[in-house]
Amino acid sequence: MSHRTVVSRTRFLACAFLIGLAADAAAAERISVGTGGGQANSQSRFAEVSANGRYVTFVSDATNLVAGDTNAASDLFLRDRLLGTTTRISVKAGGAQSEAASFGGSISGDGSRIVFASFGALVPGSGFRNCYLLDRNANTLQIIDLKPNGSAGTFGCDAPSIDVAGRRIAYGSSDELSASDTNGRPDIYVRDLSLGTQRRVSSTPGDGNSNNGSESSRISGDGSRVLFASLASNLVGGDTNGRVDLFLVASDGSLPPQRINVGPGGVQANDATSYTAALNANGSLLAFSSSATSLPDWGKFAESTLYLRIPSSDSTIALSIPAGNLPREGFNDEPDFDYSGRYLVFASTDRLYAGAELGGVYVIDLIEGTIALVSVGGDSGNVHQPRLSADGTGVVWYSLSNQQVPNDTNGTWDVFYADNPLWVETPIFADGFEG
């Protein structure tokens, strides 16, 4: 795909009135199946998708997706939608299976690099729980979370997140991976594979220690920004709410942290904010879920409201407000953007427009101000963690519903893919994106 320009951020301001016409849901495809199409014999969850939707990673307890799966542990799998193959990713460098659980996969845009966490000692010198990078082109497996002396982290690495180009990785670690990390708390780090550097980003200006732990990191598509959750009160000035907040930082440390789960004027959230926030390619658009009454357009009976935050215009816009007089009383959470930020998916337990099912995976076109339901079966399927391909064409999620596809009889969680029903081909991709 050719290099293109990001849509102007100012156009999103016109979407404060959401929501307009909807589109029909596209037919779903079950991802959590074996190479021959056989359904999984145990639960599959936590999907991530490559830039054009060809590759999908997911975690599964199933033992029948690949031959020889006898480790009785959760593994990470890769589904190639084009070839119809399923491969186990969380194996040792020599191909032997892991002795313990693996989780938390993230995939580069072209599908060649995959990061994940594992309790299994997948390479010599592994610690208790490390984050790993699999380079499928080079056929190499390496530990990401390294101490200053080059040895593997000891106590635990979580939530690795790789950018579209496969060059930068954000992750959380309970180890002291830099000389300045002396707070004894989990912190967020970024490894730059091109430069061979590792930097702590959950720090105060000047690389000072935060006064509490940080977790749930997500890196932007272009690798320039990292979003994470923290209970620390000294990352920004005036943080007095005593709550977990969401922070946006530059991956190279060039900008101070900014708090993003705020209202216009920096009004603090006075109640819980979900850790599962999202950002577009360069961090100019963010989405988060909160039950705070101090934020705009909160709902008296709503469990949580999904917000769009635009720091450049100091705008915080409530998106999950049902059209008409439909009740507003559910959860709206787990957002994800495509690379450009035009499309936003999230999970909801509300009915957001007339004719929609009660609950499911929704997608919003922030340019046109339209919304559509992607999943079927409503929230009876307990839909979770929708993810958009970077090009905006496809959506993955996991669900307990047996209505997403025909002949779903395994009675457990499965991973699904569907085309984005609102997608249109427009010049919306940022420079540096490759499909």
C-alpha cells in the first residue's frame, strides 16, 4: 500500500453529535480453528490482527489446533486467513513446546514479528516470566526484557505491544531494567530494535521514579507514543484524584507525560477509568472508558461511557450515547483504532441504535459519524477485546456466542473475524504505513 497522509484532526470535531446511519454486520469467520477447520476443544481469546487482516494471533487452551500439543498450558497461535493454516507460536527456539502458559500476543503490520509473554523458559537464560520476540522471517526468538547487564528479566514481563513496522516494542516489567529504576514498582519500557536501546517511559520528567506502579502498555502504530495506566500521582502536576489514570508519553522520552482520561481544561476523573484504552498511529486521538461523573455527558445509569480524547483541541467527547431515547445503562469499553484513527471499535452491553442487538462489538466511522454493529448474537456472547486491522478493513474479537458462525458447537470462547461494515477506501494512512 502506498504512503498516504493522515486525515486532518480538525475534522473529528464535527463528530461530537454522533451517531448517524448504521450498516449491516458482515458475515463472521471463526479464527480459532485448526488448519483443517476443526473447532477448538477449549477456550480461545485475546486476538490481535496484522495490518491487512491476513494474520491473527490468539491465545488458546485447546489441545487440538496443532499436532503434538500436550503441554496442558495456554499457547499463542497464529492463523493465516489466506492459507487457512494455524501455527503454534509459543514454542522454544528449537521447536519444542513450552512447559508453561504463554499469553499477551501482539503482531507487526506485515505479520513477520510477534511479541508475547510466557512463563515457559523458551530460550536459555529465561527468567520466571519474560517477553519474547519471534521474527518469523529470520526464524529467531529472543527475550525483550533485558537488565542493564544483558541478562533476562527475573520477576515478570507483561503486555508487550509492537508497532506496525515491527521496530519498537512497549512492555511492562517488575524488574529494574534501567539503572535509574529504583522505585520497586512495575514500570513501562520501550525497546527500539533498530537502535538496540531500552528506555523506561513511565517516569517523571528527567527520568525520575514514579511513586506507584504502571501497567497495560500499548504502543502507537508508528511507534512514537505509548499509552499506559498508572496509580502514580507524580507523573503530571495536579494529580490528586487517588485513581488509576491513563498517560501518554513519547517512546523516545522527548516529551513529558500527559494525562488523557480528563475532561476539557484537565478536569480529573473522579471515579474509575478502565485500563483498556487505545490510541491511533501517532497518539493524536485516544479512546478510553470511564464511570467518572466529572467527565462530559456521563450517564446516571450508565456503567461506563466511552470517550474520544483529542489533546490538540482539549476535547473529550462521549461516544457511547444511544440514539433516540434508548436506555443508557451498560458498559462501553475495550476500544481500538485503525492506524489513521478514522475507525474505532469497542465492546458494549448497550443497544446504541434502533434495530441493533443488545450489546456486541460496534465500529464507529469518526469522519462520517456513523456506527454499525459488527458481531451478532448480542451480549449473550459476552464479546470482548475487539481489534481493528491497521488498514481499517477488518475486526477481530472473542465471544462465547454460538451464533457468530454456523456449526459452532464447542460450547466455549472462540475468536472471530469480520469485515468492517463501514470501511471505505480513502487516503487516510499515515506516512510510513505499509499494508
